[in-house]
Amino acid sequence: MRFVWLFALLLAAPAVALEPKDVFVVANKDMPESVAVAEHYLAKRKVPKENLITLSLPKIEDISRVDYDARLAGPLREALKDKKDACKVILVVYGVPLRIGDVVPTKEEQAELTKLRPELDAARKELERLQKEKAAADVLATARKKVSDLDRQVEKLAHGWTAAAVDSELMLLWWPKYELTRWVYNPLYWQVKEEERKKTPPVVLACRLDGPTATIAKRLVDDSVDAEATGLTGKAYFDARGQKFDVKKPGQWTGYEGYDESFREAAGLMKAAGFDTTLDDKDAVFAANTCPDAALYAGWYSHAKFVDSCTFVKGAVAWHLASSEATTLRRKDSPVWCPNLLKKGVAATMGPVAEPYTVGFPKPAEFFGFLVTGEYTLVECHARTQLLTSWMTTLIGDPLYNPFAKAPKLKAADVFPSPKGSRVTKE
């Protein structure tokens, strides 16, 4: 999907409260621990027993595209064919694979790739030569176009960038065939006009109840229910990097500078909401053991190197923006952020299963802004602020978790497109 589509801004639409009956839970019937997590969720949230769907799935974190279609998406569509309108949320649990692998080229595609790749290499070398010789502008333009055209042909045949997080792909369960290369823009994103949203097939909310162990996966719902009863209290921590943002440069809106500005804006919003808020605007991340009583945390960029900076209160929501932070949830001793945050006690987090680009994450000011309004559940906050589907980011937590329902901190109208003054452009 390579095109430009400018979203017109609009006020957040009124929330339609999700109920337990809206959640359909998917477990791996070949793993007793998976079924146990699912049954624990049904009991804790009073989800109807008929909303549990068990499928025979690989017991590892990866699933091939062929198996995803044949063993997960296909059987799930069949199980839900008479409940399509009732299923608003798909919750996959511990034991369901995390990541879908790239599409494997056919023999015919491999043969074509064997021919095209040397052509692409030669075209790149020729472009380098012309650049060194400072060739005329029109000659350089022709050479660049040749490289670009060949590069796109190779990417299409090789099915590059067709991997995805399972739950991100499941959001498009009811879509007819769509382009798997890279991403599909999310019609649920809060800045999409309703008339544009109505032009697309339905999109399902999706996330996972998961973690390094089945016990941790169960704890996520236990802590969510407890935090809802008592209210989530604690401090807010945002770890920016001091990068300057210029709203007059559209390329920065979804780049490093725009996200860094959104961390600062998130800190400002949470301070206005009444949180004891700490903003670190230096390049280094928070040092170990420097952030006590954390209820909310977001920061970047300690890539695949978890830093134990926060002590989390029960029900905490925390995530770290970097490229590899959910490449595993179950592998022991992994240094990536998601499993370590879960082990440290957070109730919800998110991260990418492969390279997501910055735009693969929600803007911190938008995500946390909507969360503290109490008008939206965790899964709704993610879907409203996630620009991409069929892509890399997975949300881990109880989809019904709403820690501020009883004590809202902001109104939806207080949340703004972040960074301020920017617009969202699809390219």
C-alpha cells in the first residue's frame, strides 16, 4: 500500500464500553498451560465460556505464514463465522505464537529473483559511479529510477517485510486478500474520519495475555482487576532524548524528532492530569533504581538492553520504544524490554516482534492521554493510537483493563494530535 492519504483531524468519538461478552479468547489446545491461562481469564473477567476457542498450534513463538493461514486465521474465521458482529476483541494467550514469518517465494519467484538481483547490484554500482563522476542531473535521475524500480521488483518477489505480530495481523481477520508487504494503515486510528472508516471492512481489536511464564500471564489480569478496584496511583516517568523538533519539517512528524517531542508532550499531559511526573530530556536513559512507585512509564532508546530503572506499582503500564523489545516473551534471560518489564511486575506493555520503525509505535502523548481519561480500555487506547496494522507491534495485557474508569484524570478533548501542529500522512 504505497500511496498518500491525509487524515483530517476530528474530535475523539464517544466511547462504546467494551463488555466481557465482547472478548473472544484464543488458546493453544496442545499446551495445557495455554488453556489454563485462558480459563483463568474467563473466570476472572466473567467472559462466557463459549467465547473460548482452542486451536492446535505450534508450541513455539514463531508460526509460518502457511500455518498462520491454515491453523490459526482460517479455523478462527470458521469458529467465529456466526459471531462476527459479536466478536469485538480477540485475545490470544500464553502459548499462542507471537510472530508470523515472512512469505516464502515460490520456485518461479526464486528463478526471477536469480535474474533480477545481479541486475540490481549492477544498477547500484552504476549509480555510485555516476555520483562520483558528478553526472548530469537527468542522467542521475534515470539511474536512480532504475535502481528504485528494480529494488521494488525484488522486494515484491522476495516478499520482504511480510512478517508481522500475530495479534496485529488478527486485527484484519475479516478483510479479503490484502497486500502483506510492509503494513496496512489502521482505520481505527483516532484521526481517521468516520466516512473513511466506513469504506473499509471491519477491524477487530486484538492483544495478548502473555509473558515469560503462564503464571505471569495470569497475573496480568489479576493485577488489572485489583488496580481497577483501588485505582491506579503512582508516579509517571518519561524518558526523552533531547532531540529538537521542528513542526515545519513534515519528515520529523513520524521520525525520531516527532516521537521525542511526543515523550515531552506526554510528560506535560500527565503533569496536567495531576501525576507526580519526571521527564528526563537527556540522551541517556534513566539509570537503574532511580524511578520509584512508577504507575506509568515510557522511554527510549536502549535497544535490546533492559535497564532496571523503575519500581512498579500494581497495575503499572510501561513500554520502551526500540526495535527488538518483543522479539521474544518466553526466552529465558533475554535482555529485551517486554519480558523483563513483565517480570518486574507491570500489568501492560507493548513492543515490536521485528523492526517496526518509529511509526510502528503509538505516540506516547496520544496513548497515555487517552488511557488516563478512563473512557477507553487498554486495547481501545492502543487501537485508537496505533497507525499501522498487519505490522510488528504487539500489545500485552488485559484488553478490558481500564485503570482510570472510576477516577478520570483528563477528558478525551484534552488529547491532541502529537506532536502539536503535525498531521498524519500515509506514504
